[in-house]
Amino acid sequence: MHVVGGSPPDLPRPQRFVLPLLESRRESPTVMTFDFSTQGADFRYRSNQAIRLALPGVNDPWGPVRSFSLSSSPSERGRIAVTCKISDTPFKQALSRMAPGDEAEVYGPLGAFLLDRHRPGVFLAGGIGITPFRGMFRYAADTGETEERRLLYSARVPEELVFRSELDKLSRSSPNLQVRYSVTRPTESKVRWTGRVGRIRMEWIKATAEPLDRPKFYVAGLPEMVVEMVTLLRSRLQIPDDDIDYEMFRGY
Ligand SMILES: Cc1cc2nc3c(=O)[nH]c(=O)nc-3n(C[C@H](O)[C@H](O)[C@H](O)COP(=O)(O)OP(=O)(O)OC[C@H]3O[C@@H](n4cnc5c(N)ncnc54)[C@H](O)[C@@H]3O)c2cc1C
């Protein structure tokens, strides 16, 4: 597990930056992406680290700072992106109202939830937990990596499968990337869903991992989902701790 705040010595040193918003866009009914310009800022990071984003002056009971995984890839030059759920907290409301050119304080890069470039991977994403994986897959595609990657991505309703069209495109153009979705509450949506229904379960993970040679497992999402998946990997599938890496999105 990687706590945002400390970094092994071979990672870029975290620093404070003031970065202007380039653009924001809606990804789903509840999720938005924010691109910040790093032009002239020398912000360097590894796929896929995180940042602390501060909106000074925002009067929020939990303060003006939140941690976010970077949903961008280091191969996307000149910008970094975060993708988050827009709740009704003063922080998120202020973030969603930012206009191009408005500035945020960024401290980073942080954390060490990193893509192992030399091993196949099985990626388990719950809801908003897809954010670091989007950056990892973009990076793998842009740098021509050939390791096998398998993503199992579950969301409540189909319209909350954030980055779905981009992930589909990436998997069509990269034969080594396979993307599979599941929806846990299809009846709560007006969007027709004919795919898999239910949470990510042991049999599904097992069948996905079996053809791969000693894959690494990555899990990202809200704490409840991450704990469930990591427990399952360890105790039911006997995956050693060294082969499991996870990022918990605390704070929801
Ligand atoms: C490493 C990491 C990566 C993350 N990446 C993402 C990401 O990519 N996208 C994303 O959407 N979110 C991400 N998060 C979660 C994000 O930092 C926020 O916590 C989350 O977005 C909720 O913010 P909010 O303003 O909507 O909610 P709020 O409810 O205001 O929560 C904001 C903060 O208040 C604190 N808090 C709230 N209620 C309590 C309570 N009852 N007791 C103690 N503390 C409380 C939490 O610690 C939290 O930090 C990440 C978190 C971590 C740690």
C-alpha cells in the first residue's frame, strides 16, 4: 500500500507548483476531469503517481486540500489531469467552477502506486478507482509496451463507467490490453446494459489471471472495495503480498 506523502528515493521529489487550469470536462453524470498546464513548470512524475491539490481561500469544513491520483500519463506532455467525483462539498463545488486560467496549488508528485513495466498485470477498478489505470494504460500505449494487461472494471451503472470509450479504443489498438466491464446496479439506470452484472468476484479474477505468467495485481477504488479485493486475492487466490499493489481513495 502507498500512502500519499512519502516517496522512495528514486522517484521525482515532490515540490509545490501553482498551475493554471487548461480545461475541464464532464466524464459521467457525477465525474469531471481537470487538466492543468505544466508548461514551464518542470513537473515530472512516474505513471501513476498522485498529487495534493489545494484551492486556497475555499472555506470547506475539511480544509482546502484533497489528494488525487493523476489520471494523465507522463507521455501527455505539458499538462497533468485529475478526475474526480463532484460532490456538494465546498471544495468540489469550487473545483467544478474553475475557469481556464484559474490557478490551483499542486504539491507532488506523491505516492508509489506504479506500473511495473516488465510484468503482466491484472487491474481491478471499482468506480472512480479507474483514474490511475487510465494514466497507466495511456502510458503503456504511448510507449509501445507489449506486456499483457487485463482490466476488470466495475461501476454502479453503465454511465458511470468513466473513460469507457477511451479504454475501448486503447484495447482495440493494443492487442495486449483487454478490458472487461461489470455493472452492479443496472436497474438504476435508463441506459440499456447487456453486459456482465455484479461485483468483481473470485472466479472472474481467476479466469482472467490464469493465462498470464505470474501477473502483478493492482487494485484501486474506495476503501471498502480495495479491502474486499485484497483480502480475496490474498486468502482465496493465495497471491503473495509482493504481487499485489493497491491505492485506496480515502475521504468518500
Ligand atoms: C491516494 C489518494 C488518491 C485519490 N484519488 C482520487 C481520485 O483520483 N479521484 C477522486 O475522486 N478521489 C480521489 N481520492 C479521494 C479524494 O482525496 C477526496 O477525499 C474525495 O474526493 C472526497 O472529497 P470531497 O470533498 O468530495 O468529500 P469530503 O466528505 O469533504 O471529504 C474530504 C476530506 O474530509 C475528510 N473527511 C470527511 N469526512 C470525514 C469523517 N467523517 N472523518 C474523518 N475525515 C473525514 C476526509 O479525510 C477527506 O480527505 C483520493 C484519495 C487518496 C488518499
